[in-house]
Amino acid sequence: MARALLGSSVRTGMACLARRLLTCISLLLGTLSAPGSTAVAVAGIGQLRSRGTAIGVSRPQPDVNFTIGIVGAVWCKNCRYAGYLPSKNVASLPNAAALLRCRRGRQAMSAWGTTDARGYFMIQTAEQAVPFASKDCVVYVPRSPRRGACGVAVLPRRNQGSPLRFREYVTRPDGLQALYTAGNFVFGPRDPARCGLQ
């Protein structure tokens, strides 16, 4: 009698467990079928797999909000300064100021970066840029640090900025960051014979 009651209890418990499992599976399938849920699921898996490297999620759409980091480089064409690259006929321009400017409606944000000895800069937002998306942001290098010798904007043209181009997702101590590149900013001399001037 005791064995029969025990067997009945086990069967009842297993049936209850099976029903709960089916309910969970149906809820999960319903969630994944909702719009945008697949991207969230993939992002979650990517975060679990990532250890400070690129996360395996899709390229963000232009209207996706993100915390951003932007890299780029500033060069002087036709002048043989330190860091000159003969293959490209450019030299790095250290201490050039780079400006990230984002605007959406009445909201605006600016962040600055400075090139290192090799001419590369990185701009990072101090906090999450919630109101902004990649299409809202442009990077400018307002002027060359060698205005007297290499101060003519070649690429992009004067007062024109460079849009952000997606590179990868990376993990930071404060969370997920979308890393973008602003590309190359090139200045040139009015007269190559005056490259030695500041």
C-alpha cells in the first residue's frame, strides 16, 4: 500500500513538473517571437561569452542608443615630420584636438580628445549618451596644431566633420560600449617649403 502511494505521488509530481516545463518553454518561445527579442537574446549570449573582446551581436541600427568611444587619426600631408610614412606621404600630428558633437532636437553633447605622439585620438563619453544615436554624431578636428605650416584642411574640408562608422562592441568596466571610427583627418601646407614653420 505504501509503495503504491509513493508511486502515485512520484507520478503526480513528475506530471506537475512536466506541465510547468511545457509552460516555461511556451513562454520562452512566445518571448523570442516578439519583435526585437532575438537581438536581446543574442546580445545576452554575447555578453556571457565576452571577456573584454568584441561581443557577437549585430551591427547597431542608426537609431540605436549606445555608450560610445571614437577613434581616429590626424595627419599632415607632404611634410616630413616625426612619424612620417613614405608610403602615404603623411606625418602624424600630435596634440591635435578632436571634437565629438552629437545633437538631437534640443539636446546636444560634446566631448573632446587629443592625438597622441602617433597622431591617434580616442574620445569616450563620460556617461551613457542616452538621447543620441550614431546618426546624430559627427567628429571634427577644428584646426591643425601646426597652423603656420600645415594648417590647410584637406580631408574632410574645413568645417566639415566625419560621420561615425561602426567598428565593434567592446566591454568596459562600466558596461557595454560601441566603438566607432571617425577615420583620417588630413591637413596640408599652403607651401611645402614652409613645413618647418609652426
